[in-house]
Amino acid sequence: MHTLELGGRPLVLLAQKAAWLPASRTLLIADAHIGKAVSFRALGVPVPRGTTSDTLARLAGLVEQMAARRVIFLGDLLHSARAHAPSTLGALARWRSAHASLDLVLVRGNHDDRAGDPPASLQFEVVDEPFAADGFALCHHPHPREGAYVLAGHLHPCVTLGGRARDRLRLPCFHFGARVGVLPAFGSFTGMHPIERVPGDRTFVVADDGVTELPT
């Protein structure tokens, strides 16, 4: 993990592609896209199975490791309306039952608009962006807001690194500009999109179970 200050407030970057607000013991999760695989299979696209189980298992491990009191999802919890399939919602319900005392907040993203809110039985607090927490403005879309530093998702950021043998490697990353920071996508079945870095930006790649800052 790596701790940095944004606007004078601490944020901990975790190698599991999540962030931690220590003051309130809150995990930040961007772009879980639960049910994406079942959504693709419903359209006849053959994709791997088990991605929802893997995403939820990694989240359970993080909650336990950090002794979290709250999880805030920065949009795109469910991938589409097809993610309301019984198998997907059943897995999510079992995860919720195992973490019944955990406060859950969903900041609606563009996929949530199409998928609809999670079932009321899962006991999410569902809000529109921005959502204020620990001095940050928590959003899905990475747009500046007045009065607070924005933490967001949506972009699934990554960087491409090259080696001496002309090999290239794409790695997920955290990307922080002057007023907006973007978390990597947490879900096990999500794409990645290269970011454009400008002078003054800070970028942290996730690799080998660690978080490493790239030179500016």
C-alpha cells in the first residue's frame, strides 16, 4: 500500500486496486461491474465463468484485512440489467449476508443508470454524485467539483510500459491530477484504457502485489 495526501487529507492506495480512507475506515471501490460476464453470455458471447465470485472474494478479503466499517462503490456496481440474473444476485446476497454489519454506499454511475439500483434487500445507500466523505467528493465521473478534491472511477485507467527488448506491458493504475483522482477498475472482468499524463500528474501502477509511483 502507499499513502499520499490530497488537499491535506490522507488516502491509502491498495495493491488490490482499491483505496482506503483511514479516518472513517472506508474502502473505496471503483467499477466492480458485477454480472458483466452473465450479461455477455446472455447475448451469446462466450466469456469465462467465475468472475463475479472472484470479485466478491477479493472484496471480502479486503474488508477483513482492513477491518472496514464501510464500503463506498464509485459507480458501476452492476454491469447491466442482465446482471439481475438469479445466480448473480444470489452470489451478491450471500456476500452481503456474510457482511451484514457493513455500511454500503453506491454512488450511481452510467452502468447503474441502465442496470437499476441493487435490490433493497441488499441494504445499499444509493446516491447521486457527488457524495461527501472524509473531505473528498466521491463521484463516478472524473469531473472537477468546487470545494473538494474528486475521487472517481469510470475510466479504468492503465499505463503501458516498454522494455529494452521492445516488449510492452499494460498495468492498471491510480491517476491523480490537480483536482481529480481516478481509481483503477476493481472488477475481475473489466477492460483498461490508457491515460494521458500531463506535467504535475502523479501515477501509481499496480504490479507484483504492490503499488509503485511512476516518475513524473
